[in-house]
Amino acid sequence: MARQVNGKRVLVVGLARSGVGAANLLVRLGAHVTANDAKSAESLAPSLNRLDSAVRVALGSHPPELFFSSDLIVLSPGVPHDTPLLESAAGRGIPVIGELELAYSLVAEAAGHGRRVPGFLAITGTNGKSTTTTLLYEMVRQANYRAELCGNIGTAVSETLLAGDFFAPDALLQRAVDFFVVEVSSFQLDTIVSFRPSGAAILNITPDHLDRYHGMDAYAASKSRIFENQSRGDVLVLNADDPYTPQMDARRKALSVSPDVYYFSTKKKVRGAYCLDGRVVFSFNGVEHDVDPAEFRIRGAHNRENAMAAALLALTAGCGMDAVTAALRTFGGLEHRLELVRELDSVQYINDSKGTNVGAVMKSLESFSVPVVLIAGGRDKDSDFRLLRDPVREKVKALVLIGEAAAKIGDAVGDLTQVYFESDLKAAVNRGHACADAGDVVLLSPACASFDMFLDYEDRGRQFKALVQGL
């Protein structure tokens, strides 16, 4: 790929973090790069400031001639791959790939030249990706492997390649790294061609992004692409308790891919990791190790699943059990994921702004045995909020709604508890404070995207924390 793009006209579509990383990487490889985005220069100012000065920029629209005159098109994950313009370009024989595929192909090219290159440990799923990916990264580091944490978690793989000075004029990956530990979204998987992780995990499949996919089967099929290029010697980890896992197994067999498959389960004994008599058992290479989950620093049933998935990938990648348990004892979780912000008057305020879909909120509510004042709402992703009826009935003493989806959520579950509609997050925090009694939890877990009122879920979470600290 490095030699293939040198001197070629490459169009990068979408100027979010991945697009900027891809554009800068391509310039480094000698390509003639144009970056295109339908947004204005003003709204893209932070991204434009990070672009290499050699990148030509075309903003405000998607000119067809720009697409049709390119030798290669690279998409940011937020750009749908099936638009008429992109399909027309592909029909003209122009390759259309994503940033993940671009970066992976560069690493794979180095292997083709006989170089020792890092393995890719990749994690996808609807919920828990960032937590599991970071926990796996900590396990790998505890085992004294050299690793890079990247992907959908915040630093694009292409950015990691550039920042680590992995390139020289005629050599790739001069710096020794054992693993890229990568969080992978369904959007990234939509545009892979050759991406083949040596270890992969699908954590769960619950409704999300149905504003982009035509139903759950299409969404699940996108997630399953993480293993479509795997073969003997690779590892695949699946959730035995997830209703879509049989579909994953059937697709794997239909594709005739043959990775070594392990499972995790909180309900039954499986080949891999499972819960038994209050302990977590890891069964690997004919040896069983059991761990008391009370030793895990991260809490909640969903994090027990995340821990099992991360541990299986770590063990199969060569990490010892000591390294795995050391990481489990020290890793405390991530910002915006069931993050304790403050305890005030015996009320805990929890920031779960990363809970951007219904399944995530369901998992979060499962973590509490005390009454919850739930703050939710934002931009709908064509979600079925009726799936929240049981957990709201069982856990939520008051529901405070904001954003574009407030009315839809209220229609779905408003008959089950006291509901308040507020105009902004400040009013919602004040309402939550007024509703909560000693021993309760005020939980921000929106079940929606953030873009109607905030820059992103991180902005939403940090504003929530500031408001809570101001109470």
C-alpha cells in the first residue's frame, strides 16, 4: 500500500479525527491528498488546524468530479459507505476503503516484506468496547508487551502510526511494537477489505445506529465482519449469552473461516470464561484459573463480561494469568462510563454519558440496587425506547428528560414513573437533585446521541460533572 499510494491522487472524505489522521498519513507516504467534507471551514476549524499543509481541502459539498478523478477514496467512519456518489465511484473501479483498512494494509505490507510486525487485537460490539479495549491494553502492558491503544477509542490507527514515527523512506514499522489494541466500530468494519486481527472479540449486539442500518440483521452482519478474514492461528471471542451469537457462529461457518473460538458467559459453563459459584473461571489450554470478581476494581455485571472478554484475548495472545489479574485489580474504568462524580447528602451522582443507546442504559441500570433518578434524552438513533420499560419499572423512581428525543422516550415509558421534561442539562441536574433522597443515585445515562445539544458525549459528560460540582 505504501508504494501503491506514492504519487497517486487520494481523496479523504470526512474530516473528523480518522480523516485527519488518514490524510496526514497519506501525505507522509507521498500521495497527492485532497480532504473533502460537506461542513464549513468554520465548523471544521479544529480539524483543519491539524491537517498537514500539503493537503488540499474542498469543503461545503461533495463534487462528483473530485470523486471520479481520484485513484483511491478513503472514508472516515462517520461517512456512510453506500451513498449513490460512493457507489458510482466504486462502479468506475475506484477503490473505496476506510481509515482502519488503510492503516492495517500498511502494517500487513511490512509483513509481506519479511518484517516482524505487531498483531492486531480488535474489539467490537454495541456496548463496553472502550472499557474492554483499555482493560485489554492494561493486561498486555502488565505482561511486559509493547502495545499501542488506538482505533474508535479516540486515537485513529493512522495517527498512531504517524505519532510513533513508524515510517522511514523505505521501511515500515521501524519501532518495535508487539500489539495494536484496537477498538473497532461497525462503521469502520463496513469499509474493510483485508483487515485480519490475530485476536478479535464481539462483546454484544443490541439495537444501535438503526438510523444508518436497515434493521438489526444488517447491523449484526456489519459487526460480524471483524472475523471474516480470520484463519487458523487467529482467535475469536464471543458472548455465549448474547442472542445474536448463533448468527455469528452460522456466518463464521458459512464463510469457512476457522479461528480458534472461545466464549464467555455469566450463565453457563463454556470453553473460555464463565461464572460458577460466585467466581469467574478461565479455562484455557487445559488449565482452569478461578478469580473472585470482588477483586475486580471495575464493578457491575456488564463489567464482569467485559473483564472475561479482555482476559480471554490477553491469555490467548500470550499474557500470563498474573498479568491479567494484576490489571483487573488496578483498572478502575473510564471517564463517562458509570463514573462517580460526587456524593452529596448521601446521594451519588454518576456520569454515564457514554450510554448512547438503549442497551447501554439497560446494562447501567442493572448495576444499581438503590432507587435511581435517571437523566436521559438527546438525539434519537431510531431507537426502540420501549425496551427500557422493565428496567425503568424496576429501578427508576424519577425520569428527567431533555433533548430532541424527550417526547419519544416519555411516550415509551412515561406511564411507569414520575417524568419531568427539562429544557437543558442544568435544569435536569437541578431537577435530579430535587428528586433524590438519601441513598439514591442520580444517573446521567442518555440512551441517545449528544449532537442536538453538545459537541459529543464527552462534552455532555463534562458539562454534567461541572453542574454536579456546582450544586
